[in-house]
Amino acid sequence: MAQVPRAGRGAAPAVQFNHTLLQRARLELDLTQEQVAASIGVDVRTYRRYESGAVNDPRLGFSVRSPSRRRILERLSAELGIAEAELLVGGARAAQAPDRAAQAPDRAAGEPTPPVTPGAPQGTTAPAWRPLHTHTLQRARHFVGRAEILARLSAWAGAATPDPRVIVLLGVGGAGKTAIAERFLQGLGDAPRPGGVLVWSFYDDPRTEAFLDQAAAYFAPAAGGAGGAGGAGAGTPRPAPPGEQLARLRDALAQGPPHLLVLDGLETVQAEGGGGRAHGELHDALLRRLLCAVAAGLGGARALVTSRFELADLAAWAEGAVLTVRPASLSEGDAAALLRRWGIRSDDGALRALFETTGGHALSVAVLGSYVGAFLGGDAGRLAAASAAHLAEAERDDALARRLSAVLSAYARALPAGERDLLARLSVFPGGAGEEALSQLIRAGGDIAGAMAGWGAAELARGLARLERLGLVFAARPGDRCYSTHPFVRQHFKSLLGVPPDRIHAAGSGAPPPRLDEAPRRAPRERGALDAYEAVIAELVAAGRAREAHDIYAIGLGGFAHLGLKLGDMARGARILRVFAGGDDPRGMPASLPAPMRASLAYEAGLYAGALGDLAFACACYEAHDEIAGELAGPAQRATGLRTLAYTERLRGNLGRARGLVERSLEIAERGGERAHAARAAALLGAVLHDLGEVDAAGERFARVREMGDEPVARRALWEAERDLALGRREEAREATLQNLEACRRRGWEGHVAHARALLGLALVDGDVAAAEEHLGEARRWAAATGEVEMALRCSELAARIALARGQMEEGRRRAEEGKHVAETCGFGPFRARLATVAARCALGRGPDDGRDGDGGRDGDGGRDGDGGRDLAAAAALAGAAVAWAGEDAWARADALHWAGVAAARGGDAPRGRELLAEAAALRARLRHPEAGASRAALAQLG
């Protein structure tokens, strides 16, 4: 039976008087408390109770039933130009985030309130979660229209199972995307919900690893971190290891609650196209995998995204799980209503003229309305005809941006010099700046302070309050005095600085300008220190001091050897090198650097991308390395570039290209007398030839490596051991890998040690499952520490094979499907095929008449259902897909063909089963596959 809410527990929130807004309005108008008190007819002590918030009762809030209070409200509104609705805010919101109370939107009489999302989606009984606003989205000071979009979002957020899974608010800058998202969140409220709500702005913090840390800590608090069910999500999250961030978050989102991610400004982490990336492609592979997983379905999870770019990575779900909403320009009626809210008192004809100059672009209408209302007395007729004509130039692709730029130029001329310089300096800090940082700029004096020189705390507070009233700045984070501005406004006013941005940033942070001798003497490990030096590198590159930035990255931070291999901080390394390149093209490394340095940076960008599973971009980086290095590079460098590119193409499944590249690498190394590089190339060529099914040629290559006198260690020995295992030589593979593991451990090559562990697990899985599981645990340590996708996929395959060996079919299928999804998202073709095959085997299950996969096994029985049941349709689909995904990989294709034949036969399609099994038997025989007998036996049973 439902309980009746009592006061203080479930009751409607009390109204609060918005005393913060009152103070800001007074400061903006440069009035004393005594002057305001006299103007509204009360003594100064009474007025001070209002401005201090003393009129708000801790339990009951602010009562407006008293006639005297009603009169005071009316007089405050009239004297200070504040709508009465702005002076009264909801108690729950004001109590949890006092600074956000001042941002409560005004509503004209009769305007509907934002749609309120139901607190409990139908069919859910999950525990209560409090929304976490990691960042405060910029609100429109006056909001009009958009009712249809808000209603759609409200219904979507309240559904137990979302349809679609992802909604993208897509449009040009200033179209109102963020304002719509913020308005939607207002309707959602801050009360506990059955699912979490995490709000993140990539405008304020574009670090995807920071977002994943916060999201994992909030949605999976039991796994380590603050926040979660029943909590406010406050506190600093305990960072998860790079390899566990996404897994922890995905597992939490998949549990079922209707969790909601609100991601604003995604274009800041998307590519603009070119340089190996498609337009709209996400830079960070982990964020890409998260959004793809949400689109594919994770419990009741859903995501609301705002961006200027199409989400290229979600194109596969564009017809169902992903909905793109393009907010239209404001209608003439909505634009007129918005202009009137800004205090414009002109007739309909003048308002129509203003509307036409902006094209209905939401931010342009708002800024123009603010400008006319603040500086032209609300008289639209005073807007210079020349300026209006400039705004209404012929349409071009960038027409809206040019119109807004013209309005902002007029605004910059009209603002007092101090406020203009304040806004320009605030624009240097993308994540916002607090009053203390801005005060430091003032104290610095000279060109750092600009026209703010001599300001005190009161003048700074007054300037910020005025800019906020004009809609040019907003509180960037809840709970503290930190201010930011819209990216368009930021870009325009930053151009008015007249002083290098790095000097402003250094002065505001309290740190001296970056110098080379401040590079760390020992490569740091703490996240705060890494953040600081990343910022220094960005400032040095922006200041044209690329050589110093390079030395801090390569020597101070240790480059990939430290950031990647030791810390596993792949996302940071990739982001730093994108700063060097000035964007997405690795060929754009600073021309002031010598070619070897530029080539090295491009190469390391590929290493980070490859580790993160961004294989296509990794190949683009290696190609850039080869191009920059050119013919003047030494044979070792050229051989390395070609060999690493071949290695990556092999992971993608492009075996023909990989073969050609590694053959060139081998030729260059041999011609240049680089024996070590020649041995590495020969070993990789042997692995590629093995994949292609050229068994004897592969054996000859590995024999040639031994003739070179090369020690069988690291990848060279691992590739040969993988060949032995595929040919059924399990003991030889195990012995060689054990020796290799010890050699790599002595050298500190932990990545190779993990690879060896995964290989040993595969060698033991059909004989000693417990030992295989022990090796899996050790391999997972490296995968968790670094987030290296290739190793994660090896662990997924081994985990699925272990579950299969134990007869745990559902667990094995789940593990294989998870790995298959990662392989598919990241472009690992052969892994995708192998994992799909294992998933198919698990879907088939193992009946009492199913032998193992050795000679004489009866894998093609007539369709009898064994223990655990068989999902024949799923098995057939998975195995059939694996055949296609295997591509040029003969071994993956042979196994996929076999299990596709078994699935077809068990499903009653004997002709198709015979066809597939015949092809599998022939291919396995040619490969000297140890399970060729199983294919022959299954075929004979059908024939």
C-alpha cells in the first residue's frame, strides 16, 4: 500500500527566495544596499535579510502568503528588472546546489513548465540514485519553444526499456542543443530515481579517461569509487586501471536499471575528417566502444548526446537504436517571444526584421536580444542599418556563424573595456575559471590584467554578475564560483586578447610560464603531475616551442615506453600527440622539429592507437611515419616502420597487404645489414604465411630465423609456438613458450609475458583446465593495467575456451560474444571470426554423443539435443558470420566452416551441412589441421 508523504519526507519541495540573484542584480546596477532598500520602501536591515537569505526558513522555505512580502517582491522586480518567477525557486534544487538556484529560468504567464520525467519508469523497482551533475550545462537565460523535443525526451527517459538507446541532438554551434539538454534535465529534477543520471560536458573536460573514471565510480561504486545508488555521487572517484575502466562501466550499465548518460559537446572529441579518420569519428576507442555498447543494448541504459558532427561510429544503428534529432531554427513567433524576454519593446515589424537578420539561429537571437536590450534601450530601431545589412548577407555554409560573429563584434564594442577584457580572459579557460584565478590575473597587472587593472573583489564580482545577466557567462560547475561561456562566445572573445593565451593560462593557474628545465627529473606516475605536464606540453606547442615540448614528452614523461607500457595511460599519450599534430593528421607534426623527431612522434601515435584498438588510425600513423622518414632514414627505421604496419594489418585481417609490407621490410633490413631487424621481419613473415595457409613456406621462414642465429625470444618465438599449437604440437609449443616467458620476464617485457601466458592457457585448456585458468589470471593483469585491446581479446578467447571445456556453455558464449563485440568495434578481423566460432560452439552445446575435436570426434551428429540444449539458429548465424569474417585467414576459415556445417546438419539442412563440411575437410587436410579427422567423420556420418 502506498504511504502518504509527510512533511520533510517525500513532501513537495518548499519554495526558496533566490537571494544570490538579488545580490548579483544589485551589483550589476552598481547600487548599495541602502539605495535598494530606499527604492523599495523598506529599512536596510529588512533588505539585508532578503539579500543574505535569512528570509528562508530551514524547513519551510520562503512563504509568499504575506501581503507585505508580496509587495516587496513586486517592488524588487520592478526596481531591479528581475522577473518575480526568477526570485522564487524550488527548495530541493536550491538546497542541493545554491549557485544553480540563481539560474532558474523565467517563464512568461501561461508558459508550460519543462516536461517532468516520471521518477520511476514502469516496471522498475531499482534502488534510488541521485543524479550527478559533474558539470553544469549552460542554460538559456530565456527559453522558448522546443516543446515537442522535450516531450519526446521526457517519455524516453521515463521508459523502462529505451527505444532508441541513443538520442543525438545534432546541429551547428548555437542551435540550442545544450540548452535543450539542460531544460530536459530541469524537468528530470534532482530527486532520487531508480536509475543513475550522469551529466558530463566535454566542453569543460575533454579527457575521456576522466569521464570513464567518474562514470565507473558513479555507476559501479562497489567496484571502487564514490557515488552510486542512494548517494549523491559526490567525491573524487578512485581511478580504475585503464583496462578495467570500460569493463567495470559496461557491467554496471548492463545490470538493468534505467541509467542515463548525458554527454554534452561530443564534437570536441570527434574528428573533423582527414588524416586517417572519418568525419565525426571519435578519437578515443574506449568512448567509441562504450557508445557502441549502449547502442547495441546494455540493460536499461540510454545516452543523450549533443554534437555538431554526425556520430560516424554509430552509423550501424542509425535505423533503430540511434535517433538523430536536429533542432530547427526558431520560428518567427518563438524568436519574437525570446526577443521580448530580453527587454525589446519594438513592434512586430521591428522584431520580424531582427528575426530575419539572425535566420532564427537560437544563440544569435539571444545574443542580439541581449545586446539591443542592454545597450540600445530595448529599441530595435536603433540597430544600425549597416550592421543589419551585414548580418543579412547572402547565405553561405557558414552564414549562421558569420552572423553571430557580427553580433558579438558589436557586443564587444559596446561592453565596457574591463568587462570585455574579463570575458576575453575567461575564454582562455575551456573548463571555466573561478574568481580566485581571475583575481590572480588582475594582481598580475600589465597586459595580463588589461583593462581590469586596479579592480578589486567587488569590481570583479560586479563584472561577472553583469556578464551573467547578459547571458554571456554561466556557472560552469555546481557548488563553486566557477564561470565559463559558450564555445562560440569563447572563440570570438579569445581572439580579442592581445596577449598570448599561454601567459594568461599560466598567470591564472598561479604557475610560472613553462620552461624546459621544469621537465620532471623522473618520469611521474601520479595523475595530477601527469595532468600538469600535459598542460605544459600543450602550452609550449601553442607558443611555437615544439622542441621543448618534444623533450618534455620524450624525456620527462618517457614517451610511449613510460606512459604506455608502464602506466597504461594510452588515452593521454594519444591526446598529447594529437596536440603535436594540431589535429587528426599525424603528418601535421610541427615543421620546426627535425624529420626524425616528427617521424618518431607519428610512430608513437600509432603505438597508442594500436594498443587502444584503433587499428585503422594506427595504420595511418605508421604510413605517416614512413612518409616523414622517407628514403633518407636509415634501414633500421624504415624496416621497423614497414614491419609494424604489417603487424597491424595482420591484426586487421589484411594478410595479403601484410605479406607485401613485411617482405619489403625484410629486403631493406637484409640489404642494410640489419640482422636483428631481418630476423624479426622473417619471423613475422612466417606468421603471416601460416595464417594464409602456406604451411611449408611458413616453416621455412621460421627455420631461416634460426639459421640467422637469432635467439628465439619475444614475439618471434611466440609466433612460432602459435604455429606449433595450431599444428597439434602442444608439448613443443608449451616448452618453447615456457622458456620464452622466463626470458621476457628477465628483460621486463611484461607485454610479451602476458602473451605467453595466454598461449600457455590455450595449450593446456583441453588437458589441464585449472592450469589454463591460472595463466588466464596472469594474462588479465597486463590487460587490466594497460587496456591493450589485443591482449584483452586473447583473454576473451581463452576465457571462452575454458568455459567451453568446463561445459559452462552460457558463460563461454557470453565471454566469446563480449570479445567478438570488441573485435568488431575495433576492426580485429581474425579475432572476430575466432570468437564467433567459439560462441557458435557454445550455442550448440555438447551432447552425450559429441566427441572432442580430435580425430574420430563425432561433431556432426543428427541433431540430438544434449545437456544444456542447443540454440541452433544462433549457432548457425554465428558460424556463418565467422566464415565471412575469416577473410584470408585460412585457419579461422577452416574452423568456422566446420562448425557452420555442424550447425546446418543439426538444424536439419543436411545438403548445406555436407557442402560446408566438405569444404572444411578439404581445407583442414591441406593445412594439416589436427582436427581434420573430425570434419571427415562428421561428413561421413551425413553421407
